[in-house]
Amino acid sequence: MTLTAMDFLIPAAVQGGADTSAAIRAHLRCEPEPAVALRRCFFDSFEWSLYRAGAVLEEVHLDQRRELRWHDLGQHDPVTAQQLTTTPPGLIDDLPPGVVRERVAPLLGVRRLLPMVAVSGRRQTLRVLNDDDKTVARLCLEQLRVETDGGRRPLPLPMRLRITGVRGYTQETDAVVRRLKTILALEPAEAPLYLEALAAAGRRPGSYSSKLDYRLDPLQPAAVATCTILLGLLETLEANIDGARRNLDPEFLHDLRVATRRTRSALSQIKGVLPQAVVDDFKLRFAWLQQVTGPVRDLDVYLLDFPRLKAGLPPRLRDDLDPLRDWLVAHYHAEQQTLAAALASERFEVLLRDWRMFLQAPERNGAKDAQTPIKALADKRIRRMAKRVLDEGRAITDASPPEDLHELRKSCKKLRYLMEFFQSLYAADDIKGLIKQIKVLLDNLGGFQDLAVQAEHLRETAAAMQREGAAPLGTLLAMGALVSQMLTAQQRARGEFARIFAGFDSTDNAAVRKRLFAAKHSPAAPAEAGA
Amino acid sequence: MKVVGIYSIKGGVGKTATAVNLAYLAAAAGQRTLVWDLDPQGAASYYFRIKPKVKGGGRGLLRGKRGADDAIKGTDFEGLDLLPADFSYRNMDILLEGAKKKPVDQLKRLLKPFVKEYDLVLFDCPPSISLMSENIFRAADALLVPLIPSTLSARTLAQLQDFLKTEDGFGALKVLPFFSMVDAARPLHTETMARLSAEYPEMLPAAIPLAPEVERMGLHRMPLPAYAPSNAAAGAYRALWDEVATAL
């Protein structure tokens, strides 16, 4: 049912709503429909997930109707799914079940749909008729303005004409297009309305990504490159504050915390570059940020995982788990308020201000490696951290205590972050392969560690619920069953460690590490000591 | 995609008006809708100002490589398409009989490519019980059966239900009868409705009145709610659509 539609811009010389419509009617047999006021708002997630997949979700307000339209952003911007709605788009569960929701769901995940740009104005539809008074094409003239905030005047867009064919009447549609091109000197619209409106509003689609993507020059001084990395992380952190404070969706807080963790890791791991006193000061201050954002994230993880946890229980126990969710939800609000207060605090504001001031005008002297070319420093840091991971991993036996695996996980995270910070300095395929390997290892170690933490947390929650009289016996038993499942899964992860670590500690990987990170002037360095 | 046959063994009970009006209301509610005009008289096609002609006729449709794709026409209403009637459909049973494989599953086969394209397909069925009807029953999720409140109409409903019970494979098919062309001033109609509603609990509550405005659809050549949205009969079709949508 997707129809051919073509968008044209009406040249300024011809424009003028009623005039354009009259000019068309003078040449084509048309039935005008009453002109209507409309508002078109375009939605995407904060990280532009729909745009990256070549699409956008539009909500059209037309009279009393509210309609969701899924556009492919290809040529002519076709609407390939649409459905009515009564509520504004938000999280996936806020969308009515149907074709549009089916398209959005796999791309959106837990993110919220946010209005990226909105246009409003008038639409005049003309139906082109054949001799039987049958509609053979639809012409939509839209005179729209981009809505702006802060009391600024709306930005007018050029008048658009959309010609939509009617199925089975291709020849008639083609004739209409030819005719109108002559009458109105139409210019094909070069971009879909959405992209045109974004450009007019000064928004760049795809501008946010939580992924690290630095382009570093191997020879640039380490202090400059390090500040570039840290500034990028600061920008990610700042971009997520508002969403985390308003709790728009759990990913804002998650991305904020990841940027904080990476910042702390960079401060610790890129050694000898920034003045030590500065490093020590900010490490402490960012540790505070990590700590105040922790409780809400823990609750998010639980609540997001709740359906899976529940489904993993035997059917008879599942409903008994609901008081746990109610308890988590009840505590969520208070924790979120504490978080919002911390993110609005002077302490936080001063931290960000001081940090930015330092990064933009750093004292680049005073640390011994401040002027060392970044590539040489990166090689050294990665080499050493890889060696530590290998030493710690090889020392782990079936009898090793959980703490040893926890230490290894911390080292693996540091190695992963270092490789991600510096990946632009290395051959893309090689470094990506190594990062992928370490992620596999981290997943295993994370499974082991997180399950232990979750089981312990669940035990503490059960005690707290009991103290508050919020845990019926059935709920405690169901939580007990969950703890048991978690510990079993933890054992499974432990059992797989040796195999997964062996995959990481392979000769092939050693060769890649040697090729990428070996010290340039020590060709005789032994493989792992130098890798 | 849901498939609904507007079906009755009896003619002149308001099938086409129901198909056309419900299709319009479904499309207005955002459902991508296709009406398949299976009646060689082509009344639904006429209402939508579309020529009752399919290239290659019924034979082309059943034997051709392109299936129904080329034959579908857009109506005057967004989200509402029509697969027109063709006079050759009068011989549809013979054409179906000649199908190499599964003569009873030909309509189902022809609809298969449109599963993602339409949310709702409405068959406007010719009055009969035949091989074509059997194709309709096998392709449909539900049969919407208009009943004029008379004893004779009730008999045809019973006949249909008996047929569906005796034949295999129609267990999942919902039968949704409703009253059509109701004249509230006639005691016979109101009495029959009360009796049949008790007898058939599956009877939908919405009843379509016998209204001059419905008959004028032929003059306007468009669905009733499109030219007389506030007419009582248009309201009755709206109620019927809500009930059908819920039942689906």
C-alpha cells in the first residue's frame, strides 16, 4: 500500500497558499478539501537510533486526529506504516500496539522518543479527478514553519507540494506531475521535510553518540590528546545531565555513569601526563559523582531485568515476586529525587566548571610525559595493562577465590578503556578485534561478579522488605529461588572462565598485540613482556 | 492482517453497503484496508467509482504470475484500496475447479503476498454457497453475516452454521451475525430481533436501520459516513465497526 509520493518546493515567485491552489485548479480538474491546520512533530531517541536506521517517527496532529507515521528517509520520504494514537510518543509501551510500534520497538529499546523538531502551519489538499470523478492523484500544499523555543519567531520553510499517486493510476499521476512541473516551475525537494526542518532549526542529526570516537594524531603531545579525550567524555556527561535529572529514560543516567567511569579510568591510567595534584583532586570528585548516581542505576537494572527474572521462575512462583517490584518502584522515587538534587547541586556545577576550565586551559607542564607523543605513551600503557591482565588471568585456577576474578575484571576494564580511547592510533580491524576479545572476557567476568553482587543485594533487599513488613512469605521464597538461580548461573560463568580466558590468551592475539603495541626501539622484546 | 467476509447465502441483505462502509471506517481509523469485490455485479466497485474490470479476468487472477497486485486500485480515501469485480467472476467456481492444486485455497493463496501490506481485508461476497464461498471461509478469520429480521433470514444463518459444522477446517472461523435493513416501525422486525437475539447469543448488538440515506450511496458513489457522517445509519455502521474490531 506504499504509494509513490514526490515532494516539490514551490518557487518563491509562485508562492502564496490560495494563489497556488487556484493556479493548480485552473489547469487540472480538482476537488479541493477544506484547508486544515496541522502540526507535524518528528521523534527520535536521544542517540538518534531511528535516524541511524534511515527512518523517523512523525506524529501528525490534524483536526482532532493524532496519527503516527513511520517514514523511511530515502528518496521521496515514503510513509511505510501509520496508525492512530491518542497519547504522545514516549517509551515503547506508550505507543499503541500496531504496525508503527512494531517498527519502532527493535530500534528504540528502553529509550524514550523525544521531539527532535516540530513544524506547524496549514495544509490544502486537492484531489485530482478523472472523468468518472474518481481521484487519481492527491496534491498536498503545505505552508509550514519550524517551531522554536524561547520566544523566538518560528522559521518559515519554503512551501511544499507533495504529489501522491493513487494505486492503479500511474499514468494519470505521471501526467499530473508533468503538467504541474510546467505550470508551477516546481523544483524537486532535495531533502525530506524532517531534515530540512532540522537544518533550519540548527540541529545536526546523529550528533550524539555515547561511543568513543576520537581522531588522535600519533605525534601530538600526550597532554593535548589526553585533554581531547577527557573533553569528549565531559561533553557526553553534560549531554546526559538533563535527561538523567528528569529521568526521561534509564540510558541517560547509564551514559552519564559510563562517561564518569571512563573519566576516572583515564585519570588513573594515562599516567604522568596531567599534574598529579590535579589528577588526585578530580579522581576524588568524580568518585563522588559515581557514588551518588549508583543507587538509581541499581534500581534501574533491577526493574529493567524484572520481567526476565520473573519469567525465569517456575510459573507458580512468578506472581509472588510482584511485591519485590512494588518495593523497588516505591523506593525509586525517593532515590531519583536524591539523584536529581545531586545533579542540580552547586558541588556538581562547580565540579563541571572547574573540570572544563582545566581541560580547556590545562597546565601542560609539570608532568614528565606531558610532551611525549601520544602514540608512544598509548603503546606503553596498553602494553603494561595487557601484561597485567595476562599475568592475573594465568594465575587463576579452579581454586582461586572470587576476589582474584574481581581484580582481573578491573584490570580488563582498564585495558578495554585504554584501547577504546586510543583506537584511532591503530589499524582499525586489529584494534577492533582486540576490543571485541576483551569484551567477551569481560562479559564472562561481569556475569560472575554481577550475579554475586545481585544475589547479595537481593538478600539485603529481602531483609529490608521484611523490616518494613513488605515481604509476604511467598515473596521471600520466590526471592530465595531467584538467589539460588543467580548463584547457579554464577557457577556456570565460573566454569566457563578457563575456556574464555584461553581464547583471549591465544598466540594469534599475542601476535596482534605485538604488532600494534610493541615498543618501536626494542624489537628484541619478548612477546608478552613487550605486549 | 485480518480477513473478514461479508457473507450471506441470501441476496439483497445489505452486504455491499456493509463492506463499503466498514472499509471506509476501518481506513479512517488507521487500518490499511483492502476491499475485494467478489460479486460479479460489481456494486462495491461502482460505489468507489472504479471500473469493475480486472485485466485477464478471474482466469488471469488465478493463473497469472502477478496475482492480484496489478489489479488493485486506490479509492478516493487514503488507506483504502479495492480489488475490483470482474464480470467473469460469475464463472468463478469453474475457474477454481480448474486450479491445479487446492481449489478451496485459491483466495487464501492470492492474499498471501499482502499480509504485510494490509491490516484488514474485507470480501464483498456474492450470495451463494459454492466453491467460491468455501474459498472465502478458508481465507477469512471471521464472517460478518447481515440478517434482515425475518424467519427466512434466520434459516439461512442456521444453514450456514450447519454447513460450517459439518465441513472440516472451519473451527476457528468466527461467525458474527448482525441485523441489517431494520425497520423499527414494523412489529415483525422488533419481535423477530428479540427472538433471534435470544436464540443466537453471538448476534452483534449494532443494528443497521433501513434508511433512505443508505440507498443514496448509489447516487453519491461513496461510503455513507463520507457524505453523511451524522446520519443515524452512519452511526450504526460506526457501532458495528467498533464491535467487529473488538471481535477481531
